Amino acid sequence: MTFDADVPVLVVGGGACGCVAALAARDAGAEVLLIEQDARPMGSTGMSQGMFCAAGTKAQAAAGIDDDAETFFADIMAKSRGLADPVVARAIAHGSGPAADWLKESHDLPWTVDRAFRPSYGNSRLRVHGWPDHSGSDMVSLLHQRLGEAGVDVMLQARLADVIADPDGRVMGVEIARPGGAIERIGCGALILASGGFAANRAMVAEFLPEVADARNIGHEGSQGIAMTIGRRLGAELADMGAYQGYAMLTDPQGISVPPNVLMEGGFIVNADGVRFTDEMADIAGMVRPVLAQPGGYCWLVYDAGIEARCAHIPDFRALVALNAARTADSIAGLAAQIGVNGAALAATLDTARSAQRDGVPDPLGRDWGSDLPPSAPFRALKVVGAIYHTQGGLQIDGEARVLCGDGSALPNLFAGGGAARSVSGPAHWGYLPAMGLCTAVTLGWLAGTAAGRQVTGNRPPAAPPMG
């Protein structure tokens, strides 16, 4: 097989995982080419809020936050009911902090702890990091700026069409589809698949996630599952293909995600009858299923002006405020009229929440309000629907993000991360931790890039994460 060009490390995908992998491989001494199918890099990262979990970071230490890798690992295993792959979970828990610190110190990425995203939904510590007042699209743009500064070549409008491997599964190179139908062949010493999941592939969603086959996809349209399709052909194992991040608060008709902070601050969700039907603080991803099951398939997120003010720093929410997307009223009866629900039912719903909060007991749905106050006048409400954001299953990997076969052996020079790889949510929707999507992207990108870079340069491979 002849190739049009050769490169030591080839990275597929220009989102967070691919960019971090390329930077890590470059720092390990390898020449790197990153290919991205779109003319403007975006991917699932660009459609996110740009936040990721990391434990034991220097930013946490500076803020006086007590957190470490083993605490994070315990949270992952508890949220996934013990069904996450412990090897991958430990690699992510132990790698997330060093990856975040490396990005900040070596590549001047401005990540800090988001104190407004308090411990919830399975995270027992303040460990959500991000770029204050910036979104995922800003994160992608900055990462690509850093790629240019590091000397990483980037080829846009280059879609992975196929992988060429020898009989032993060693990747020799790839075929890339270019605009106009041209096919280019590029050889490589190591290949990193960071091409996203399969949420936009309706056939794959129907096969692996039939319960949300009719849900809206708010993820990137390029998430077609190419890594899984090609990896399976090469003999790779797939795992946890039933896992996904659903989300119950996509605004209709604006198509903007309401940040979970609105719930953390005291907001709640009612159906078209004005009645709450779930504990909004129990499962940020799994809540999509009861929302999808409500009459008409839509709900109303109820909050107040104070909550609005406390969440105004979040870009997506700021956009909703700028659009005047919320219905508003000075009384609960007025709000009920604005959103077309039964006024008595909505008032009773609010009274029940206030009573539980005042008495310091969980409400009938199990929500423990603590010091969070249910909404008070002036009221706000947003119409929301359930959607699937990204999938959490994918290629089975080891602790260095090497792709594994069904017998547990590693394919010689194939790595995967982000949406292309098995995550740590377990086999279903209920195991997802907030900000875990970008955590796996950043951490597995760092692990894959470091291992691939050292492999092609002949340096000693990185030590396995500590076992605690």
C-alpha cells in the first residue's frame, strides 16, 4: 500500500479530545497531524458548556477544596452502581487532575474551578472546571490556537473514510474523503480516534438506545459512530453501548440548553398539568426519560428572578435571557395562565415544595431542598423538552487509552478517547456524572496522546495510573 503522505501520529477529530491528544503527542516529541471533517471545528465540545471534572488539581488546592483521585474514583463507581470499567475509571480519576494542570501550565489554558457548580448529581466535591464566562465553542477555538502555537498541523474538511491495517491489526494509515469526492491516503505510526460518539446516527441509536430512538439529538451531526464501525471491523471490542447523556432541559423552540445550576438554585420542573413528577436533583442525565414520558412530550422549568440573576454568568442562560425566552408573571396564578397549566395544581405544587423546605424534610418525590428556596415572585418559566446529547459507550480501552480486542489484547497502535471510547457511566443513562463528557475527552486525550507520542518516538511508555 502506498500513501500520499506519512505522519508519526494521526489524530481524527478536532474537538477537545483530539486537540488535547495532539498537544500531548507533540509534547512527547512526535510530529502530529490532526484531521477534522468540518470546515470549522466544533464537534460535541463546541456545543457544550465547556466544563469538565478534574480531581486533585492545583486550582482546587488554591481554593481550599479537599479532593483527590480516589475520592473521584469512588464517586464514579457509586454513580455507575459499580458497573463502570474500574481500569478506565481509575485512569480517568487519576489522570484528570494532572491533565488539567498540564493544560494550564504547559499550554496556558485558563481553567479554574467553577464554584457555582456545587457538588451534586454524584460529584461529592467541587471539581467542575471551566473557563469563566466562556462556552465550549470558545474552548475549541482556544485549543486550536494552541495547536498552531505548538506546531501541530491541522487538516480541515477531511473526513475519515477508512482505516488500513495489516493482518495483525496494526494500523498502517487511513483513507480521507476530501471536498469534491477526492480520496487521500495518509500513513501513520499511531492513530488516535477522537471522532465522537454515535448520537447522530439514527440507525445506531435505534440499535443500542431504543428507549430514546425518538428523542431529539442536540449533539453534533458529525457524531456518526465511525470509530465504532471501523474499530469493530478491526476486531475491537465495544462496551457500554447503552450508555448516553440525556438531558431534560432543552428549550423549545430556542434549542438552547438550560444549565443545571437553575435546578441547583431551587428551580423545578412541572408537566403540562402543572404537576411535578420527578426529583430534579436525583439524576441529571436520567431525568430525560420521565420528561419524554409526559403528556405532549414537553414540560415547564419554573424558577424566579433571583435564580435568573444567580445564573446570569452562564453563557447559554445569558443567551436565553437576551432572547426574552422565559414566560414571566408576578403571581403563581399569572404564571399558570402564561404557560397554560392548571393554576390550582401549580399552586399546590409550589406549596408542597415550600412546605418540605421549611420543615427540613424531603418532599413527596424525594427531593431534599436543604437551604435552597423554591421559586417566589416574580416567577419565570421556560418550555423544555428531552434530548440526547452524546453517547457514552464505545471502543473498549485500557488505562492508556489503547483500543482492546475481545480477548483483552491491545491493537498495536490504535488509541481512542472522548465519545469514541467506552466511558465510565456504566451500561445505561443513570451513571452519568455532570461534566463527565469533557472529562473523558480531556483526560483520555492526554493519556492517548502521551502514549502514542512515546510509542512512535521510542520513549518509555507512561506508567500505569496508581492503584491507590
